[in-house]
Amino acid sequence: MVTENDIRVLRKLTSKSMRIFAWLGIPLFNVILLVVGVLNLHLSSRLAHMAGLTMRELFDRSLAGIALSEQYSGSFLRAEERLQTGLMQIAFSMVFFIAWPAVLKRMARNARILDSLSNRII
């Protein structure tokens, strides 16, 4: 049985503002995440160069982990932090890129359900 609350929720999820968010907000957020992620990787490369490392060496050291007994320069630690941040932002961007079609399909399905219910009620 479909309640009034269910219909109200379906109307909210298929509203014009929600469609605008799905078509413009999610891709814009995705592009911002990608750009900031790439900029973080670029900054990480610059900081690694300041520490006397290549990006490959930085990545290898990052995978190996930081030993508490060793002394590290501040630029190395910042480079590693930026590397991890950039990789995470790019990974989240890919997750949003994969989830975006599912959101659009769900909105279309909700619109069809709402249309079917409105035709049945009238």
C-alpha cells in the first residue's frame, strides 16, 4: 500500500531542483574533485622534488610506510600528505562518476512510479 508520505517523498525526489542537482551538481562536483586531485598530485611532485625525490621514490616510500625511528624533512611529509590526498580525491571522483548513472536511473524510475500512481488515482 502506498501512503501519502511515499508520494510526497517521490515528488521531492523528482522535483525540478533535484533534477538540476543530478544533471549539474554531481558532474560539477566531480570535475572539481578531479581538478583538485590533479593539483594535489602536481604539488606533491613539486614538494618531492624539493625533498630530493622523484615521484616514483615518493610513491614507493609512501607504500612502505613511515618509520617512527627515522627523521624526515617537512617537505617530504607534506609531499606524502598531498600525494595521499590527491589519490583519494581522484578515487572519490571515480566513485561519483560510476554512481551518477545510477542516480539518474533512480530518478527516472521514481518519475515513472509517480506518473503511474497519479494515473491510477485520477
